[in-house]
Amino acid sequence: MRRADGLLRRASVAAAIQLAVAVAATLVLVGALAFWLTIRAEHEAEERTVRAVTVATGPQLTGVEGVVLLRRRADGARDASPGTPAAVQGLEVTGLKRGWSDAQVDGRDYEVYVVDRADGTRTVGLLDVTIRNQSARRLAESLVLGGVLGVAAAAVLGGLLGRRAARPMAQALDLQRRFVADASHELRTPLAVLYTRAQLIQRRLARQVRPVDERLAADVAQLAADTRALGEVVEDLLLSAELEHQPAREGVDVDTADLVHELVTSFAPYAEERGITLHATVGPGNASVTGVPSSLRRALGALLDNALSHVAAGGTVTVSVERAAGSAGDVVNVAVADDGEGLDPNDSDRLLDRFARGEHAGDAGRRFGLGLALVREVVEAHRGHLHIVGEPGKGARFTIEIPALISGN
């Protein structure tokens, strides 16, 4: 369920990002189009003006519509139209190419058009476009600023809309959690009573002197086993609800080595009854972590019960504990390995889902129910990771990796 909350949060963030990207793309497209059309229109109008004035000029140089004119005669003499700035009058016109070009004189920008005539004269028309270029830069800066502000506003709006859209789903999930917790709590006592009565009937049948119908005895034994399994599912649901309602519950120092020895001792009679060798190995170093003992015990117990359920008589289950160096500091690895039927490594991620089973396992394949999903929830609540490796027919290994308790704490 915490995973579902994470998905809802990611959906809200994704909605905000998508809206921001859409707004940004729209602003960029519209802004670029408006900028190009505006500047291009001005530029074409200026080009037409400069060309028309330069081509049409006669013996008398008369600048019009802001265009100033220069002329270099065949004998090298130079003329300039009235009002031509002194800096422009000194422009070396022989270095300019025919037709269109740009020039910068005394810090100002000019559109330039050059006409070479048959009599050897060269006429140059210049239009000061400094103000236009400054306006274009200001327009571009305004578009960029508006785009940034628009994207920021769109991100905020997207986040609000995303949360509002996800709110009904969050409420539905909360109602689901409450229902699961309440229903599981109400089912726990009747199931415990039912399991106890099934055991009592089974014992009474076993104590009878007269022959007991074998099918009846098998049905009663199966009834007790099924009731016990149903009780375990209810316990898993209660643990899941507890993890959801108390995700930030403060942990205490837990020695995982002691916890492993306790669990191995508890499961030893069950393993012996099934003809399975069960043992524990503890590596050097302090194997303590910060956590909730009951949750860690339930998670390790689920892994151990799963391993014993998938190993045939004569097999081996090993529980190992070691402290190791991790990428973000020391970690404690608690691994449960078996040499049983194994699992398909392609199914390892999907097996973390509730009530999952391997696609390639066949009728006798591993079924994990809620157990493995709850193991993952417990491990994630302890800021750890669950690693799964295995091969069909070659056993499986489940490793819980949790940050180690820092020495001195």
C-alpha cells in the first residue's frame, strides 16, 4: 500500500512535469513565431527602404526615411548626403560587398546596400537599425523571462491539479487500508477459535481406541492446516496495516544474530519433522541494526517458512548473518538460502507483488501469497533492500540488506 502511495505521488509529479513541459513548448513555439514574424517584417521593410533609396538616387545625394548615402566617384572623390554622421562619412566603402551587408560604425548597427554603376561610381545606402536590434534583444529577453515564469506557474498549477486529481484515489486507498485492518482484526479471534477446535477434534480422533475412518482423519487434518494458513494470511494483513499506519515508528537496537538463532531454534522441530537440515552461520562483527524487533522477526520468519516449504526431505536450509561494507556505509546482510526447487530469476521482481507465483513454476511452483510482499514492506520500512537470486531446480537465496548500527550509538 505504501507502494501505491508512492505511485500516486509520482503520478502527481508527472502531471505537473507534463503540464510544465506542454506550457513551455507552447510558449517557446508561440514566442519564437511571434519574434520571427515581428523582426522579420521590420527587417524586410527596412531592406526595401534602403534598396529603393540607394537604387533611385541621382546626381544629388538626398537621404530619405532615415537612409544616409555615400558615393565614391570614379576619380576617388567621396560625397555624402546631408545629415550623414561624421563616423559614417569615414567608412571605407571599397571594402563593402555589392548588395546586402551589415556594418557597425561608432557602436551603432547599420543595414547596408551597395550599388555599383556603369560610370564607375559606387553608391552606398545605410540605415541605422540600432534601435530595432535593441528592441529585438529586449523582446527576446522578455520572451525568455515570460517562458520561465510561465513554466514555473504551470508546474505549480500542475502540482495542485495533480494532487486534486489523485485525492479521490488516495481516499479510496485509505478506506481500503481501514477496511483491511478492521476486517483482519475482526477475523483474527474467530479464526483462532476455529483453528483450536480443529486441533481438538484432530486430537480426539487420534486418541480413539476404535478404528478411525482414514478419510475423516485426513479431512480434519487438512481442515486444521487450512485454518492455520488462513490465520497466517490474516496476520499478514494486520502486519501490513500496522506498517501503513505506523511507518515512522521509532526503532530500537536489534541484534540480528540473536534474532536468527531464536528463529532457527523455533523452526528446528518443524525442519526435523520434514527431514530438512536447518542451521545458522554468523560472521564476525557487530550485526546489530536499528529496527522494530517484531517486524523483523515476522519478515525473517516468513522467509524461513517459505524456504522450508520448498525443500524436500534431505535438503538443507541455511540462515547466514554478516556485516559488510555498502556503498553508503556498513550493512547487515541476513540471507536465507535453500537447495530446493528454486525459482526462475526472470520472476524475481514480480514475485514481490502480493499473491504472486512464478510463471514457469508449474503446479508445484513456489507460491508466496502475502509473505514476500510483506517482507519487502518491512525491509523498506527499515531503509533496506531485498535481493532474490535462484535457478529452477537449484534452490533460491533471499537476502535482507539493512543499514548496520553505527558503532557507539
